[in-house]
Amino acid sequence: MVDETNAGKYINVLKDTITALVRQETPDLSARQLAVFLICYLNETVQTVRGLAATLKVSKPAITRALDRLEELGMLSRKIDPMDRRSVLVQRSDIGNDHLSNIQSIMLKASKEIIQQDN
């Protein structure tokens, strides 16, 4: 169960993670770009522009703009669905996998630091 104490810890892990990402010499992602990125990398199902828009409850053009940036950074790519040419599939990349690993290691470090502060 998450109580206020734990919620405070989680928000500090988030703050420390975002702060570390901003300090790195990697491109900053907006909240929307980060949400799209994480959905694509943490969900096992193949993502589509339409599906991402529905999940995040934003317009398809908003998802397209986020994907444009992520594709520009090499974190994702898009291709036409061969089964339904109206649909655009989002694909992961090695650069994106590395970025996810980086985020996970930063979060793990931040979590350990917060746990140590409690002891």
C-alpha cells in the first residue's frame, strides 16, 4: 500500500532521476515524449500511433510530434503496418534500449540513496 511517506519517496526518486537526466549530455525529453518512449519500451505489445493517442488521451498529431523527436534522436522508428497500410507501427531501437537502461540505473541509484537516508 502506498502511503504519504512512500509517495514522498517516489516523488524524490522521480525528481532525482529527472535531475540526473537533465545533467547528462543527452537530449532532454518532454513529459509527453518520455511517456511515449516508456509506453513503447515497457509494454510488450507493438504500439501504433492510434493506440498511443488513445492510451495517453491526446491527439494523433501530438503523438506524431513526440515520435518525430524520438525518431530524430534514434530512440524509435516507424513503419507502415504491412497488414493494415493505414496503421503506423512504432519500433524500438538499440539507442532507445540504451536510454531505458540509463534511466533504470539512475532510478535504482536514486532509490538506494533514499533508502539509505531513511536508515
